[in-house]
Amino acid sequence: MSDDRKRQSAKAVSIEPATMPAGGWGSVSEVTHILLDQHVAGKDSRLLMRQNKPDGFACVSCAWAKPANPHPFEFCESGAKATAWETTSRAIGADFFERHTVTALESWSDHDLEDQGRLTEPLRWDAASDKYRPVAWDTAFAEIGAALRACQRDQVVFYSSGRASLETSYMYQLLARMYGNNNLPDSSNMCHESTSVGLKKTIGVPVGTVTLDDFEKTDCIFFFGQNVGVNSPRMLHQLQEARRRGVPIITFNPLRERGLVSFTNPQSPLEMLTGSETAISTQYHQLKAGGDTAALMGLCKAILARDDAAVAAGGQRVLDMPFLHEHTDGFDDFAAAVRACPWQDIEREAGLLREALELAADVYCNSSAVMAVYGMGVTQHRNGVQNVAMIVNLLLMRGNIGKPGAGVCPVRGHSNVQGQRTVGITEKPELAPLDKLKVQYGFEPPRKPGMNTVEACEGILARRVQAYIGLGGNFIRAVPETAMMEAAWRELPLTVQVSTKLNRNHVIHGKASYILPCLGRIEVDRQAGGAQSVTIEDSTACMHGSRGLAEPAAPGLLSEPAIVAGIAKATLDANPRVDWDGWVADYARVRAAIAETFPEIFHDFEARMWTPGGFRKPLAAAQRIWKTESGKAGFTVPDTLQGDPDTAGRDPDALTLFTVRSDGQFNTTIYSNDDRFRGVKGSRMVLFMARADMARHALSAGELVTLRTPSDDGVARRVAGLAVVPYDIPEGCVAGYFPECNPLIPLWHHAKESKVPAAKSIDVLVERMASGSAS
Ligand SMILES: Nc1nc2c(c(=O)[nH]1)N[C@H]1C(S)=C(S)[C@@H](COP(=O)(O)OP(=O)(O)OC[C@H]3O[C@@H](n4cnc5c(=O)[nH]c(N)nc54)[C@H](O)[C@@H]3O)O[C@H]1N2
Ligand SMILES: Nc1nc2c(c(=O)[nH]1)N[C@H]1C(S)=C(S)[C@@H](COP(=O)(O)OP(=O)(O)OC[C@H]3O[C@@H](n4cnc5c(=O)[nH]c(N)nc54)[C@H](O)[C@@H]3O)O[C@H]1N2
Ligand SMILES: [Mo]
């Protein structure tokens, strides 16, 4: 067990039943607390009023859509926390590293590292003293450039977390390609890559088809594996409005998540004073983790049965036959597979009763515009891509894609993760505009497929990768296989992190290591051409301008475009067609370059970037144009109903662990050790467990356990010191937090086609720890 985990588990955990709605007074008190705790100045707390407004800045938390007519307070508890965290008045000065060796910092928790505040000057690790020491920007760039020029071109990795703007991301992919590879893994490789693969294959677009407008027109919403109250709370406004219109919301989630149960709008004085709540889900199905394909098969089976009955009675068809004929292929094979699939298997694999699924299918059949919203509970599985394809099957049966109020709605994570792909961040050369870049910039772009996140990890473990550049994020903490990855990471010849806050990826570092601190999106970005704005794409494919408003955390910070340009200029041969300095002076020039590469999406970019509600990227599937191989939307037959096909013949004592986020975190950024919605206070080292499983393993509440994976690949994977929390969770499933449980995920345990680590079903064995229990 690392010291970090020891420190956490030593703290007392307290468990209280959480019965309050999402939002409400709890939300207000959380926001007030973090503003005070991070010493956010009064003027900066007023920044919240400009968040997600047409003339303000795009929130740095989630990617949820930003409406044209925003609410007076178009921010949520999570967004307010993210703003407070970035605009904190705490900062790391040079004295900090004088006081702490990097090895000593390894024992600090994720929270304590980031809580030191903003990074303020470029730093280089000094091996002799084991300390990060200030280095001039020019020196850092020159040294990094020289090192990169000496590397094997296809063995350098350019990772990005999904926050950087369209402008930065475009420059970054160009840097990688001019350098000579497509090694552009990004956070979406751990996130919605199953969506990008599954939707592209079935409906011909890699992203969701709905807009905010569809929420106003829908008459039924299905929700699979997405925790809206914590991870995209602004969507609660749309859900609350839909509920007021009587729209049913049917949820499939192993946990009864507060935001999916009820909501009090903290921005409505009336609701706050009267304590009125809106019940969100009208049906709540607590399926087993990994049970989505089976549950969806059950829904489809019940729908087919209703259609058969309608045909027999000479009534109106339940299936949308004209749509099926004109727009889809593969339906007959799919229907045959559904008919052949026994209810018994469906019930066993979904962990739900036939009656429950039939109830949900009734609502589906009685609705004329159905939307399916989903998140990580669907994508982070061995069968993640198949899960996505099953959601498409369900929608296609009644023509629920490409009509108002209907469609598929994958909820993206990072605020610009979808946009990064749009402007060329991808390891797949066939998805990048290589021919266009060749003409525009007069170089020969590399055609060899690059490394995605899992492949980058494999290359690092094999000691093949020679350098890692990270544009944001906390790669080493976010990826699976923590123990082996940390050991291999230390042998990387070069690691460079562009960051705002200190994190695990700085204290676990390569033989040469640099931290390049950058401005955040909330800050004023002054360049030669004046204060700059940037753009991002939200979860509904709408592009928005964003203007920083807060004073920068320190005078010495550079913007992300300036840092990318600095590395590029020091690394690449000069190319008269790429004016890196001109781009940094005026980001409008980067937008002009983006528009030249992608004219269909970004024509008139400068004029359209402040469109209220954003301007939308053309989405063929939303127009019922299917850019698939067959030219139709495709039904697909699932390979298996099992959530984790590797567990056949598993140890009968094994449990299925899924990792989740609390309301006290943004990914590896841990704001606090509390999880208000799940009633856990004081520690994240907990294991949510059904009482029946506790009894079976003779465990009592608060007892400390060790989890380990039973895999036979010779690698020992364990996390010790988790306190057992009795919880309403299906038997056989346990839940723990990301990233604390990442050491348990084998690197090979990823979605078959998309390589998204299968963080939502990990085979584990639970063992009682010899000593003590948390109080
Ligand atoms: N405040 C805050 N906001 C965030 C983030 C954050 O950490 N904090 N992270 C951002 C990012 S990058 C992302 S990708 C999104 C993530 O947002 P979500 O997609 O909501 O991700 P998770 O919190 O991992 O939780 C997924 C949900 O799936 C459920 N679940 C687990 N296994 C299964 C299953 O097999 N089937 C079904 N149907 N459900 C299952 C869990 O109980 C949980 O409610 O949020 C983004 N927004
Ligand atoms: N077990 C398990 N593992 C998971 C998941 C899971 O559900 N379970 N979820 C996966 C998912 S969905 C994702 S998206 C990944 C997340 O993986 P990442 O995106 O790599 O990680 P984050 O925690 O979001 O990165 C946080 C760091 O970003 C830096 N940062 C913040 N703002 C900025 C900025 O404006 N610019 C720059 N340059 N840096 C900034 C800060 O230094 C901060 O420490 O994790 C994945 N890993
Ligand atoms: Mo994500």
C-alpha cells in the first residue's frame, strides 16, 4: 500500500444515510465552502455569473451543452468547485520545492498535492537534490526540443486531457504530425472511445445526435450508467423541465444515484424555501454492473413481442416499419437473435426481472420521441462498444434517431474532449485530415497508426517509448495497472507536463522531467494582439467562444498555445507555412487555419464563435444520412450477454468491482474526501457492498479489507485498507472510487474494439485485513 493510501485510510470514515435531493441547500453550502476554502477573492466569486454565458467563459468542468438563453446562474455545484479550484489564491512558489524533495512528495495524497495551489513558474527536476528547480522558459524549450530531436520519432507520445481549447488542440496535433507520428492518445481513449467506435460503426457519426432543443420535444428519456447529479448537473435543468411536462425518465444504474432520484433547483428561491423536489426517475432499474447488453436485449425482446401481438390482432405496428425499410439494415438478423435469446439468460445477466424490463418496454412503445442518455457505466466495459450498439438497436426499432425529441446522447466528460477529436487529435490516421494538412503546410504527414492510451502504456511498459509530453491531465493516475506503470514511468527518458496544478504525474516522473505551468481558461490571456479568446465544443456538437476574465495566477505563466508553439519551434525544422509566433499573437489566425482545414464545420468561424447556444457541427445522422459502409443505420447482433466474457468459470467468491466518481472530485482532482450524495465522509478508501455479500464474507460495517484481482497473468494487483460500507447495490457487485482502485485494473482488461479500460467491471476477491477497523 502506498503512503498516500495509508494516510487516507488512517482517517476515520463516517457513513450517514444520504436522503437529500441533488441540488438544494447542500449544494449551496458546498459552493460557499469551497470558495472560502480556496480563498477565492470576492471579485472572482462573481465570475460564476459569467460562466457558460454567451459572452463569458466556458466552464472548465464538464462538457454539457450551454444554452442560448442561459439561466441567471448557468453554473452548478461541480462547475463552481472547478472554478474555485482554478482561481484559488493559493500558489506554489519556488520555496515549496526547496522544502520538499520529490520523493517526499510521493507520500502526499492527490488532494494535498493539488491543494498547494497553482503552479507559477517552469520547473526542471534536478537529480542531485531530487527537487524541482525553476528554469527559464527558453531554456526549458531548448532542452526539450534538443531531447525530442534525439528521440526515435515514432517513440514519443503526445497525450492530451480533454480540456485544452480547439486552438491549442489543433496546434498540438500539428506539432505531433510535423514531428513525425500520430501518437496522440487522449483522455477519450479512457472514456467515450467506445462511443466514437460504436456510433461511427452503426450510425456513421462518432458523437451524439441530440441538442438541447430535443430535451424540450422528447416524450421519454432512457438513462444508462451516467450520474447526472454529480458529473453533468446542469442537465438537471433539462430533466426537471421534462419531468414537469410529464416525460417519463427510466434509469438503469446499479446504484440509486441521488441526482437520478430527485432534484431541488438551488437557483429557484421558491423551491429552496419550500423544500420542494422534483422526482427525476419514474422507473429505476438497479441492474448488475455489466448488465446493459442483457437489459437492452430484454427491452428489445419485449418490444418485438408487442409488435407480434399487434400484427396478430391486426392493429397498428409497434415497430416503425417505414423507417426500418428505408433507413436500416441488419434488422432481420437482429430480430432473430432477440427472439432466440431466452428470458432466463437475460434475467440472469442483467440482474433484473422480465416484468421490470417489460414495464420499461411499455413506456418505450407508448412514446413517439425517445432519447437515450448514457455515460461511463456503458462505455467502460469489455463489451463497451457492444453496449453502445445495443442502445442504437433499441432506438432504431421505432425510428428514434434523426427526428425531433429523439436520439442518442452520450454525455462527454472533459469540457472540450469532443472538440479535440474534431480538430484532429486522434491516433487513427484515417480520422485525421492528413491530405489536407499536407497541402496546407507542405509536409508529408505520417500515415502509420499512432498509439492510443492503452498502446502508449504498453510501449512504456516495454521500455520502448522514449518521451512523454502531456497537455494537461494526470496520465499515470488515470490509467490502469498503477504499480507496473509507475515503475516503468520512472524509466522514461523524458517526461514533460503542461499543467495548472501539481499532481501524481509530476512526482512520479521520467529521468529528465519538466513542469510547464499554463494559464487556465478562466484567466485573461494577453498576447501581442491583445486579450485572446478560445473556443470549445460541447457534448451536443455545438462550438462556443470563451473569454478569460480572472487575473492570471502568476505573471510568469504562458498560455497553452504559447507553450505548444514554444516546444514546436525548438523541436521542428522551420516551416515558412507555419507561423507559430503569429498564431500565438492572435488566436484568430489559428481559427482561420482550422477553418481552412475543416471548412464544412468551421467556415466563418470568427463571426460564428459567439453565437448564443453555439454553432453546430453538421451531423449527418441527425439528418438521417448514414455515413456507414452500407449507407444505412446498422442493427448489430451482440456477441454475448455477459458483461465480462473473461469471467466464465471465475472463482465463485469473486465480486465485480466498478469504480465511480464522488461529488468531491473531478477525475483525479480530489476536492475533498467527502461524498455528500452517498453519505460518506472523511475518506475515499471505502468499498460499497451489499449486506448479503457482507454476510457471505462475514464482514461488518467499517471493517478494513484488501481487494485483489484473481487473474492468472502472474501480476499481483491489490488495494488494501478499504472500509466496508453497507450499501444498496446489487449482490455480487461492489463499488469503489476512481482513481484509488486503479491498481486493480489489468492493462489488458479493456473494451475489445475501443480499448477503453474496463473500469466498470473488474473481477476482484475480497479479504479481511488482519488488523483493526475504521470507526
Ligand atoms: N463533478 C465531476 N464532473 C465530472 C467528472 C468528475 O470527476 N467530477 N468527470 C468528467 C468526465 S471526464 C467524465 S467521462 C464524466 C463521467 O460521468 P459518468 O459517466 O457519470 O461517470 P462515473 O462517475 O464513472 O459513473 C458512471 C455511473 O454508471 C454507473 N454504473 C457503473 N457500472 C454500470 C453498469 O455496468 N451499467 C450501468 N447502466 N451503470 C453503471 C455508476 O453507478 C455511476 O452512476 O463526468 C465528467 N464530469
Ligand atoms: N478506474 C477508473 N479510471 C478512469 C476512469 C474511471 O471511471 N475509472 N475514468 C477515465 C476517464 S473518463 C478519464 S476522462 C480519465 C481522466 O484522465 P485525465 O484527463 O488525464 O486526468 P484529470 O484528472 O482530468 O487531470 C487533472 C490535471 O489536469 C491539469 N489541468 C487542469 N486544468 C488544466 C488546464 O486548463 N490546462 C492544463 N494544461 N492542465 C490542466 C491539472 O494539473 C490536474 O492535476 O481517467 C480515466 N480513468
Ligand atoms: Mo472522461
